[in-house]
Amino acid sequence: MPLIGQGLAMSLISVEAAAGILGVSRRTAYRYADEKLIPVVRFKKTIRVHKEKLEQMLEEEAAASMRDAVGVPEEVCRTRETTPPTGGSLSNQQQESLLDALLELPTTRRRKH
């Protein structure tokens, strides 16, 4: 529902539509509106969500989470342990025999009563 006032276009959507955009339930979207976590316009008993501001808010949150997700550089080892460049302390033959031994373990089945 676009509104034009003072040269600005504003698209208002229902709280249910905003819930779909956010991927939350209708009830959660109404709670977000009541807690002023999403941009809303209230008129009498009607609540509408400002679509452009909601999308901008989501883009900003996504960009912030991407900046925070850089993680720890590969060369940092917090435990100060070193790992051999071969990937482990066992030779290839030792790893093969260990895996073969694991595969040979008998399985036990419970009896059905």
C-alpha cells in the first residue's frame, strides 16, 4: 500500500507479510512491533510495517553479522598445540590397520522381548 506524502513514497505492508519476510510467526512479528524492534506505522487500531525500512534494517543486520563472522585466523592455535604437517601422529599404514580393526568390531544386538 504505497503512500505519497511530501514527495516521499512509502510502502506499508501487514504485520503478517513482515512475518513472512522475517521468517517468524505472526505472533512473533506482532511482539516485535509492540517492542519497537521493527519499523511500524500505527493508525487507530491498524498496525502496518514500513517495508523499505524493514528491508534496510535486515540488510544492515546481515552486513554486521558478516563483519562479525570473520573468525580466528588459521595460523592462531589457542591451545598452543602443534599438529604434524602429515595430519596426525600415525603413519598411513597404522591408520589403515586402526580403521580395519574398528570395522572388524562385532556388533551386539539386543534381544526383543
